[in-house]
Amino acid sequence: MKITCTQENLIKGLSAVSHIVGKNVSLPILNNILIKAEGGIIRLMSTNLDIGIKTNVRGKVDNEGEITVGSKILTDYIALVKDGTVDVEVKDNNLIIMTENQETTIKCQGAEDYPVIPWVEPEGGIIIEAKTLKESLGQVINSASYDDIRPELSGILMVVDGEEMVLAATDSYRLAEKKAKLTKNELVQKKAYKIIPLRVLQEVLRICGEGNEPVEINFDESQVVFNLQDTTIMSRLIEGNYPDYKEIIPKEYKTRAVVEKNSLISQVKVASLFSRAGINDILIEFNQNKDLIISANNIQNGENKSTLKAEVGGENNSVVFNYKYLLDGLQNINSKKVVIEVNSSDMPVILKPEEDNSYLYLIMPIRR
């Protein structure tokens, strides 16, 4: 195998595929990236047996072939190479890399033992703009659970119905739901209900562009594939039923406040300095005199109380929040003002953008 490409193109490709590669003692070849040159295309591939990523690298193929090489050493080395042309050639299970002023040899392994990735090739899928997908994932991904005790909560629910996609994530302490418009729905039934692992969506979020380019998402019964321009990401789906989260979303409220988002974030951060370690508690009082009172106290550090102007309607109310969960929700809201809907100190609280029904963030209060 012999290929030529630029350092910029090669490191971009390596960055796309290298994140899922880790130390695998039982199957060491999974620590490698597969490099394949065929039909004039340079392709890099990696897998951890749950997720597979492949990406095309722009360059020239002089001799076809394939080889696997350690992900970390290759990525770290190419990242340090100066911009310019990189020539790569395989000789006797050695990867010879030549640049303007360097020649490097990296030990490699044959590709015959590298796992075959079963890429899904369904008849139809859904298409969504990259920037819409990236924004939608960014607003829900922090709410998914990292606990494998309940596998369905370690994923994000994707529901497709007609021209709309709904993403939902929860860790039992908070919930995020985002509705997004699809460019096209080519599914046979026009509907889908899938639980996608958090880890693969973190990769999609990292690689996905921010423009109008289309992203195609395909499914079968057990797998999902994201086609992102030059990069394709495949993953197994999570089996099981996602909790019926809509049951816990309050249908009405007793107190409603509209407040300037950045000012609230600032005051919450100040109060957080005086919250109790491990509890992260701050108190927000909602008063009909159009003020929010934000406070926290800690025996060791002291206490803080601040007043923030707001449009408050309904009953007087107060809620103790975990400030970390509260900040996550506020920072995911893309509007100048945020709406807060409260019923009582022990019922879920809803945060949402003003004049936008596409995003909802629910947070469970800390009971006093």
C-alpha cells in the first residue's frame, strides 16, 4: 500500500476515528486503526465492537492495500507533523511515513484479523440538517445517565413521526426533550422508536458539522448508522422500553416566572459557592412582587442571598435545586429569557425558552 495526502486531511481523519479506540487487553488489534486504500479512496476505520467509525481521507492512492496500526502512536505523531504532504507506504509490516524533513517507521499488523464491521444498508432513513442535529443533541445529551444499571437510561430516545424528530433523555433527576424538523423522512412506515447509546451520540455531536449539509440516519432492528459527509458512524441500539417520561411532565402550574437567562445563570453561580458539598443545594423563592430571591448557606463557608427582577405570576412559591442540574438546563436554552413553571417544592419544575415550544427541561427539586 502506498498513499499520499496532506497532514491536515490525515489528522482530520484520524481525529474522527481515534476517539473510540481504547486499551483492549483481550483483543489487542482493537487498539489499532484500519487503513484501507482501494478504488482511489483512502479510508480509515475503527471499532470497539459496539461502535464503528469510518471516514474518507482526501489524497492519492499509488498502490492499493490495507493495514492496521496503533491508533495512539499514529495520531499523536501525525498531530506533531508540520503542514504539508505526507507519504505513507507499507513495507514488511512497517508503516513508513515520509514528510518534507522526516522519515518515521511505525510497527503495524495485517488487516486479516481486524473485525468486520456490519454496516447497515436499509432501504430508507431520515435526513436532517447538520446544524439542527448538532443543536438538538447538545440540548439533551447532558441529561442522559452514565449508569449501566438501567441500560435504557444510558441512551437517548429518538422518536420519528412524519416530518418531526423528538429526542428525549433522563437520568431520573432531570429530563430534556427536544423537537426538531426533518428535511426528509424516507422510512417505509414514516415512524421510528429507537434508543441510541449515549457514547455513539457523543461521537456524532463531536464530528457533526454546523452547516446546512444533510445528515442521513438509517436504522434496522438492532443498529443505527449516521452518515456525516465523509464520515459514517454505526452503533448497536439499546434494547428495551424507554420510560414513559411524558407522565411526569406537569400539565399545569401554580407559579410562572419569566427571567433574563444570563442574569439568572450569574446569580446561580454565585449562590453555588455557598451550597453544601455533595448536595449542591440552592433555594429560589418566587414572589408576586416580581422578584426572585436566590440563596444558599453553608456552615463552613457562610451564606449568600441575591434578588433578581422577574415577571412572576400566580402563587408565591419556593424550590430547592441542585445548582449543577439547574445550570445545565439554563445553558441549553437558546433565548434571552427563560420561563420557569412551578407547582410546589416537591414537584418537577419546568424550564423552557420564551416563545419556543421545541425545547423543555424538567428538573426534580431537592426535598427539604
